[in-house]
Amino acid sequence: MAAGTAGTIRIGFTAVSALTVLGEWIKTAAAELPEVDLVLSEMVTHAQLDALLAGEIEVGLVRQVPRSEILDARLVSTDTLVLAAPKEHPLTRLDHAPTLADIAEHDVVTYSPSEAWYFYELVVAAFRNANVKPRYVQHISQVHTVAAVVNAGLGVALVPSSAATLALPNLEFLTIPDMPRDTVELFCTWRTAHTNPALAALLALVT
């Protein structure tokens, strides 16, 4: 058996990455590296970076990576924010695609500025650049929880388009014409000086 085809890889991941990139990694590892065990830990980005530096995980799927000689990184996915709204919500009945100005006239469920600062800043920037001020009614830390709250009818939200895979029964996902594209970035990051041959084998397949 070639070096790097057996061992254990501890992977950190954000909740939304489990809907996209992580699933492909799991499939790839199962097919190409059957003797490699993946140990998965859901963490927000800053917790993953701390865990990487502490040697508690080998690789992370994170939103941003600070400039560092210790960590290497690759952009592995981009996504675009779309509108998540309850079915029969007024925004789903417009005769045009809802703009950010349209959305700002309704209650908006958004992200926690501390626990979900990446998405919080993306949403704030989108409305600011459109010169509108939304009515924020909730600040929540995870995308899937934001979607669940909207599904319950407590407002609308801006979520990555990949959240549509959650397939909640009372949600519609609508493209926003004045929303910048591909602003939601996901990076794979790992310690530059790692010594895990199984990790090297996985990275060769997925980056």
C-alpha cells in the first residue's frame, strides 16, 4: 500500500460546508482512500483556526484564513447569497425578482455579529452598498438555524444558495438581482509543516 493511503485525518468544518464540500470529501476519501479514517468536528471558523494551531485537527473548512507562515490554504468553493422567504410571503409574489430595497421593507433574520461575524458582515455590506437599512428582528449563529426560523414564518433572510439543499417545507429561495455574486468563500486550510501522510493524500485529491 502506498504511503499516505492509511491513517486518520481530523477535519474541522462549518455547518454550511457540510452541505457542499465536506460531502464530496467524504465520498472521495471512501472511494480513493478506503483505509483512511475521517474524524469530523463541526466548528465555527475561529475555533477551527485555534484547533489547527493547537494540533487538535489536521485540516479545516473555514470562511477566512489570516496571513500566516504557519497555515497554508486554498479556495475550494464560492457561493452567492439568495433570499430565503416563507412560501406565500409578499416577497414571493412580486412581479419582479426581489431587490435588496424590497427585502429591507420586511423583517430580516440575520446573523450574530460575534458567533457568525463572517455572514453578518456580508449581509451588512450588501444592504449598505444598496443604500438601504433593513429591519433586523433576530441575530442567529448558524445558517441552518436561520433557515429554520424563516421556515417558521418569523421573517426573511439572506442565506448561501447551497442552503436550498436543506429542503425545508415552507421555504422558497429567490435570486436577488442586485446581490454581488460569489462573495461567500470557503477555504481549506492546514498546517504548512504537517507530517500526516494521509492528509497529503487527501489534499492531492481535493485541492
